[in-house]
Amino acid sequence: MCRIISIANQKGGVGKTTTAMNVGVALRLTGKRVLLIDLDPQANLSTYLGFTNDEGEPIDDLPTISHLMMVAIGQGKKLTDVKQYIRHNELNDIDYIPSDINLANADCYLAGALSRETVLKRMLTKELISDYDYIIIDCLPSLGVLLMNALVASNGIIIPVQAQKFAFDGLGMLNSIFDQVKATLKPELSLIGVLPTMVDHTNASKRVIEQLKEAYPDELFNTVIHRATEATESTNKHRSLCLYKNRLGEEYKAVAEEIIRREVTT
Ligand SMILES: Nc1ncnc2c1ncn2[C@@H]1O[C@H](COP(=O)(O)OP(=O)(O)O)[C@@H](O)[C@H]1O
Ligand SMILES: [Mg+2]
């Protein structure tokens, strides 16, 4: 059965994209079939994968999730096979649906569309899902309709939390959206885990982890992701941390193992 997982936190810069990419590649390395979906108009995941330039503009003239969303709400060309939007990245051996800056327009159009929270879910057809063990959605830093779409399409969510001051800001709002989606459109949605990121040796970092343990005793991952410059280097090289020897790569592999284990026991 395919697990669809949203990596969500409405704060920017907490490690969502880094987590989506590296958990995806780590799962792939265990032999799982993985599809990454970039659902952020900033398209950082697509840039990580070499699809878009640093401005979020596609390098080639290929369709992205923004075209797919427009088609799905009747604003674009005729609805075609969703598989046409899937690219394969050779270097990281992973399938993905890219994004681009135009997804910001789709977000506006979606606001007026019928059943606007279920567009992505309807696009992820049974046929597509059956090709994968995991679909990982890299969410945008906002609590709008695109995030709702990601949650409604998912079975589970992972929340990366930057282990720094103000880590808890906004988590209450995200939890409340999670609860609303669960209570209305997606009862089986589960919180797979909360992942501390950019952990360092400061007291602030230690304190956040202690507080997260209290707030999420069952959901906090045993693994934490430390702060290391390799993260940015990996993005610049368009190559996952899991493909060469370094601490963060090992940590993301451990997170992937935990995800697989959690799925077996729940
Ligand atoms: N563990 C880490 N240590 C140091 N820098 C990191 C780490 N994880 C991510 N980064 C860097 O922090 C920035 C934000 O990370 P990113 O994954 O893009 O966050 P988000 O998707 O939540 O905005 C990027 O420049 C990224 O390379
Ligand atoms: Mg991001």
C-alpha cells in the first residue's frame, strides 16, 4: 500500500525541503518506490533536483504541478495523464513532480474552485499510487488552500521543527488545521512524527527538544537532524546527503528507518 506523506510546517527555513528530499532518497535506497511532489511555488525541491534555477524558473519547457493544478480546475489545457508530469532524476535515482513560481497563481485560482481542498487528492489516481510505496509532498510555508490540498491527499504528516528559539510559534495553528482536516475530509490522517532539525549544542536547542518530548511523547522521532553545512552544500550539488558519507545523510537514513518501522506498528 502506498503511503502519502506531507512534510509540513508553515514556517519557512525549518528544513522541510531538505527533509523531503533526503527522506525520499533514503527510502529509495532501502528499495522503496518513491515519488516526490514539490508543492511550493518557491520550487526549492525542484531546484535541489536541478529542474528549476535559483529563481524557481524551469530550465526546460516541461509541465509542472502548477500546470497540473490549473488543468485539474479547468483553467488549463485538457486534462491529460498525470504520469506525464512525472520526471526522473538520474543522479538521485528518484521520481518527482516539479513545481515552479506559477504555482502561486494556481493557489489564487484554487480559492474559487469547487471542492478546492480535494484537487490534489483527485489528481493522485489509483493507477499512479499503485506505482509507488511512498509519495512525499514538500509543502509550502503557508496555511492556505495548497497546504489543505496536501493534507487531504496524505495519510500522514511529518513536521520538521527547527530546534531554535520560537520553535513552537505557529505549531498550534498547524495542529488545528490538521485536526480540522482529520475531522472533516481525511479521518485516517495521522501525525507520523515530529522531527527536530538544525540541532546544535546550544541550551536553546536542548530546551526545544525537551519541550517537544513533553508535547509529543509518542510522535517525536528518536533521531534528530543536526546543524551542518553539508545541508546547503548538498542542495548546491543537487545531490542527496544520503549518497555520500556524512553525518546528516546517516541521520536521514535513520529517520527513514523509523518511518518504515512506525508504519509497520500502526
Ligand atoms: N540540518 C541542517 N543544517 C544546516 N542547514 C540546514 C539544515 N537543513 C536545512 N538547512 C539549510 O537551511 C535552509 C532552509 O532549509 P529548507 O530545507 O529549504 O527549509 P524549508 O523547506 O522549511 O524552507 C536551506 O538553505 C538549507 O540548506
Ligand atoms: Mg521548502
